[in-house]
Amino acid sequence: MNRIRDLREDRDLRQIDVANAVGIDQQTISNYETERTRPDSEALIRLADYFGVSIDYLVGRTDTETLNRTALDQALEHIEAELAALRRTLKKK
């Protein structure tokens, strides 16, 4: 599942960031990226939604990422929440 790693790195995310966002253990994400294990259908759905791509893209059946507006909105909300938390932390200092 090199596409998972590629998508994560393209977005400057750490494995733990993806793991927390999709509710999958960080070690499991690592195992997917190194192809030690393969994601089940539920994990594929979560990852595809999070990255805004199709499952076919994740598993290498197509090279077209097919964006998903809902997933993009969810990712943006997550980023905005992280930024708000960082701003609150900076204001305290």
C-alpha cells in the first residue's frame, strides 16, 4: 500500500496523524505502508474518505484519485481544529 504512504507524505502528515484521524492504530498504518498487512474493507473506506480518493486508487486499480468532497471537508475541519488548538496554546505563552 505505497499509495497510503505517498498520500500521507504528500500532505506532510505523520503516521500518527492519519491514525488518529481515521481511528486506526499507528502501527497498523505502518504495516499497511510496508505491506506487512493489507487493510480490510472498513479500513480502506476510512482511508479513502480521509484522503479524498477512491478505494480503487488506494489499491492500485486506477491512477485517478477521484476526489470526495465530504472527505475533503472533514480533513479541512480536522486541520482547522488543530490550528485553533495551536493558537490557544500560543496565546497562553
